[in-house]
Amino acid sequence: MEFDLTAHLKFSDNLPQGADIELQKAIDDANSVLFIKGVPHSSMKEAGRIIEWHTHANELCIRIVSGRYTRAHEALLRFRKALGMTIGAKYRIGIRGYDINEFIIKMEAEAPVQVKLPFVKEISYDEKLLTLQLAVSEQDVENKIPDRIVNLVEEKIKQQLYGTKLENWELVWESAQKKVHFRRDPTEELKRRQWIKHGISRGQWIFGPQITKVFSTFERIIEKEILEKLGYSEMIFPKMVPWEVWKRSGHARGVYPEIYYVSSPKSRDPEYWEDVTDYYKVTNEIPLELIRQKIDDPLGGMCYAQCPSFWPFMQGETIASQSLPVKVFDRSGTSHRYESGGIHGIERVDEFHRIEIVWVGNSDQVNKAAQELEKRYAHIFNDILDLEWRIARVTPWFMAQEGLIDTSSDRSVGTVDYEAYLPYRGERTESEWLEFQNVSVNGDKYPHGFNVKTQKGELWSGCSGIGLERWAAAFFAQKGLDIEFWPQKFAKLVAKLPDGIKFL
Ligand code: SER
Ligand code: ZN
């Protein structure tokens, strides 16, 4: 990687005669001391250095080149500061600022990166070398834009190498095979029996009394076998998520194609809206164009991952040791994802219901809580629901949601997915199984993002989402819809299904 930058530093007054000697000295110092600071001995050649300079009137023009260490723009910042203290003090002139006239970054890449990038005037590719011409101001450099552009391009290069779809998947455990006695698509069967009907909105179902009884039985099992047994307390997390939360959770890096955006009215004055209401009353049509003009830019979106909204409760706080590990859950509302086409089943929907479990503590506490949860899930899936299922280590959910590629080999942080065999999709080895449950150890990501501390040591967290639609999809696909054929323990807990609503 190479950086090559030309900048004009502007002084508050013309440089006096003889200043060139002082400048030469400052530049030599910078090249031999200032830019070398913190650079490993073996990488000296990569450190920034000023290779050309000249002055005219009140300007000093310098060209700085570097490799990965003390990158040219970082060298510029250091040099500017040092210069203020030497030349500036000596001649009583200040540095007013600088322009960056040219800033070229060269990076190795197997293939061209062909996208428009912010702050990049031009991109070219030749001989496995990507050349970026930046258009950045002093403020942009102070805001660390150049390094972020480098990170972004490295991310894109990595994506080319591994493909955006690359997800880690590694089998951890699998249950015994269970005898298959239902081979239909459960959603079709649910629709046929009118246990569910399509909601009016995309990817939305209206769940009738029978399936809702199944959901609430799941919830009772979860309460008894998990939340009470492991000591989790209920909280209520907000369901409208402002950008600020997603900036801290990392979702702002990649969630855009999948969120439902939320806007508020520009005014709540009924008069401001009178033309809209009048238009509707006269036409029975919603005047969308008019409404668009009267609402603000989206202030965020609907709940997507559920746990991010918990964190502002902790934000900026130091948690007392006696409160650790914090163990809470939320089931106060729906989650929403704009899913890509083909949303027919209840397993892939735009609106879903989930109990989200969150725990916070030191790394031992967090790992231990994850293991306890895994044991309880295993008990439910084996002994109560009698499912055929397996566990796989996958790309951590937060990396997947941020669009990051998982190339780390750190084993302690990550997500395990629980997958269920869906007989209607075909043979076990060939068909896609359904992810119906996850457990994640998220490391220090959230405490770090929301600036949460403990009295001593580092803080970690974990979360686990229990999607009721997913549990139902897995269960019905394997056991069908007739309670007589359901595992005894579960059937007993359900006791009796409500009659439902008959249509003529
Ligand atoms: N927050 C996690 C997710 O969105 C677990 O529910 O997958
Ligand atoms: Zn979560």
C-alpha cells in the first residue's frame, strides 16, 4: 500500500528570509524522528517521509509519501503540529490550515473495485494495483476519512476474494434422525385449515386462535424451562429504532436494504394535514405524493435485531459488580425485515415475533450463560418437542447483519444456529434446513459500542433470539398439525386447541 500526498500549508504571514534553513531542519527532523515514532524496526521503509518541498510567499508546499506506517496524511498532521511549535513560535506566525492538492493511494487487489466511492475522484486499475485519487479537505483528514476509505476498499477487496455470500458453517452436533410422518409444506396446510391468513401487508400473517395457542404454549415452555430456571427478568425494549442506535450497534454499516423506514409528520397541526384528509374524503384514495411532502426524512426504522434497543439503557453507565451478570429478555413487540421475494412460508416473513434474551457480564459469565442456555434449548428440543435438529457454528449474526465477512478464527465469540430438518424440502443431506434458533456470544462489541463499563475488568454480552414463527415452522414441518400425533409432553401442555373461526 502506498500513499502519496501533496499539501499546501498556509501561514498567517509571508515566510521571512532565512526560513528555508529552519524548514529544512524541521523536515529532516520529521523524516528522521517524528515520522518514525511507533514504527516497528522492520517496517522503517514504510514510514512517511517528505520527499519534496518548496515555499512561496506565505505557503509551504510539501509532498509526503508512505507505506502502511505513519501514513502520509498522519505524517501531515504530525508535521503541522511540530511546525507550529518551531517555525511558528520562532517567527510568530501561525499555520492557518492546508489544502490537499493531490492525494493518491495505491493498493494491491486481485481485481478492480468498480464502484463510486465517497471522497474518491477517480479509481483506476492496472497490473493488480488499484489507484485512488482522493478529494479531501483538511477537515476530512481530521475526521479520519482517508483511513476509512482504505478500510472500505480493503473490505471490498476481501468481498471479491471470498464472495459476499461466504458464510461460515461448521457442524457442531446433530440429533438422531426422527421418523418422518409429515411431508407437506406446513404453511400450505396451515392456510388450508385456516389457522393463518395473509395479512394485508407484505410478508405478514394473521395468526388464528389455534396456532396462537401453539405460540403461547411455546412461550410458556420458554418461561418455565429457560427464563425462570436461569433467572432472566423481563424488560421492554423500544421497537422504533433511531439511527443513533444503529450507528452504535453497527447496523448502520449494512442494514439499509432490509429495514422498514419510519418517518414522522413535519407537523401535527390538523390544518397542515387538511388537504390530505380532504383529498381522501373526496376520492377515497390516499394522496401519497402529498403525504410524502409532509413527512420528515426517516428517523430510523422498525425493530430489526431486537437487542440493539436495549443498550441505550446501559449507555455511558458503569454496572455495579453485584448486578452482573445482567440477564434480561424482551417480548414486547414485533421485528420487521424487508425480505427478498418468495416470502410464502411462515418461516420467512417481514413481520415476526421473537423473545430476545440478552445477558451481560465478564467473559466467563457470558460464556457460562450461553452454555446454560444451550443446555436448556437442547432439553426443550429433545424432550418436549422431539425435533430432529442440529447445531452449526456460523458467521456471527452481527457480522452478517453489517455485511462483514467472517475470516476470524477467534472461537470464543460467535453465533451458533440451531437448524431443523424440514421433510417437505427433500432429503436430509440435500435439502436446506431451517435456522430456528440462535445463541451468540458477542464479545465486547455492544459494551464498546454503547460505552458501558464495569467496576473492574472487561464487559461482554450475548444474545439469543427465539422466533416463534421459526419454532412453529420447524415443529409443524416435522410433526404436522394434528395434535394426536404430537409428542405427548407437548400435546399435554397445549391441552386443547381452540376451535377457530368457521367461514361459510
Ligand atoms: N439479535 C440477534 C439477531 O438479530 C438475535 O436475535 O439475530
Ligand atoms: Zn440480539
